[in-house]
Amino acid sequence: MAEISPSNESLSHQDHTVVITSLPNISPTEKKAAALHDLGNIINNISASCLDQPELKQFEVSQIIRRFKYYREHIIKNSDKDNHYIDEMVQDIAPIYASLQDKNNKDKDKDKDEDNKDEDNKDEDNKDEDNKDEDNKDEFKQIFSKNIQLLGDQLQELPDFIDPSCYSVKKEDTNLNDFIPQFFNEISQAFPDREQHLRLINSDANIDCSLDPVLTRKTLENFIYNSAKYSPPNSNIFVFYSEDDHHIKISVKDFGIGFSPKELDSLQNLKPGKEARLSPDEASGTGFGLYNAIFYALKQGAYVEVSSAGKDIGLGSTFSLVFPK
């Protein structure tokens, strides 16, 4: 769900902040290994969440695993030659992903219909056991749904991460009071199936900025998707922007799992390939999406600032794209 909030919306203070102005160099082989590891985790989670769901344990799941293993072998084997296997994998797996997503949506509609049925005839002695089975099934379905969404996000980000140099910088003089609401409306279209509330806080000031629209969108998209991934249901995700004498800042704030000071400091030397964090549904990430988002920020002469009050759920974090004046 998305909405626009008043400009005086209060946002809690973040205690610890790091500024990211550079990234370590990563070889093409390391990039591919990190991306494939992350994608493999998601596919494994999809497979595991199908175990107690006969209606989902279909050909599509085994096919997506088989195709992924095939491409992973060829991608790593040819890692220093070319990237055409990456493009082939995305094109090949995308239709299977679409089929799984369609099946998932149909199952959601079916569950809604079943929830509306009268259950008065249930045997009282079996109610507790039935409720426990339903809770377990619902948990698996929630994990399946989240990972299906993650798979789609990952397939979109994968080519960019492998070859981010394919985007040249084309900066334009841009009015943020027009650009940010337009971007917000576009990104909101991806949120009907999300469980968080995406909210835009308009600025009272008229803010102009020289930026690359494509690279800026890519950076902010990653910030928002990460906020959704690491935030609990029904929590808020705010998008807001501001300026002072030295900087123009576009920020995304959530109230999910925050960062400890040590984790924040480690972002200054972010190198994908290790499981960096676990989301509330235990879907892991290796940081390759964030690495790419920061890369695009740096490429257009901006940098990234990350703040958090701590690691507990509810403390959240703020990711900002900062343009020096």
C-alpha cells in the first residue's frame, strides 16, 4: 500500500551513521559467485516451502532448480569469457518464475475462499490439531510467497550486477518535487503484494538537483526493496528528501531489522559473497544488490549514507542517496 504523508511527519532519530564513498573492487568471477549463491538460497527456500504443499510441489519447482544448476555450472566455468549465459538464464527462468507466481496468486485466492466458509461442523477434538496444521501450512506459504517475490527482484537485478558498466552517466537538471513523486508512483505499483505501507513525505522546499534519472531510480529501488525485505508486516517505509547548504539527500527509512554499529561499519567495505543478513522470514542475502546500488550512486558523483539505532526489529534503518552541492 502506498500513500503520501504530510511534510511534518515525524521520523525517529538514528544513533549511528556511516558514509560510503568507495567500494572494494570485485572480479567478474567473484560477482557471479555472489549473485548465484544468493539466487540459489532463494530457490532452495522456494523448494523447502513446497514440502507440505502438494498443490505447489509441481513440475515448475523441480524445473527451476534443474535450470539454475545447469546455468550456474556454465556461468562459473565461463566466468572470465562472456556474460551471455547470464542473459540466457534470466530469459529461461523468467517464464518458470511467472508460472509459479501465477500459481501462488491462485492459491491465495483459494485460501481466501476457504477462510470464508463455515467451519462450524469441525470435530471439536480435532480443532487444535487442525489449527496447528493450518498455521504450519500458512507459514510455509508466506515463506514461499516472499521468496517468489525475491526471485523476481533478483532476476531483474542480476544482469546489472554482473555488468554495471553497461550504463553510462547522463546527468540532468532535475526538480525533485516532480521527480520523486513520479518515481514514488512507479515504485508503488510493485507494492500491492507487499505487506508494508510505502509512504512519501513531500518536501516544503522547491529542490533542484543534477542527477542521472536511471541510476538514481536503480539506487532508490534497491533501498526500498531491502526495506520491504527486512521489515515486518504492516510497518511503514518512508521516502523523503531534503537539502541544506552542502547536500541534497533522498532517503528511505524503515522500522524493520536495524544494524548494529559493527554491521554498519562493515558496509564501508561491502564485498558481496557472504550471507550478510537474514530477513524476518529467514531469506538470506549476500549484499550484491546493495553493492550495485552504491556503485550507481558513486558513478554519478553521489554517495550513500546509512543510519540505524540498533539491530532489533522496530529500530530500523535509513538509507540515503546524497548529492554534494
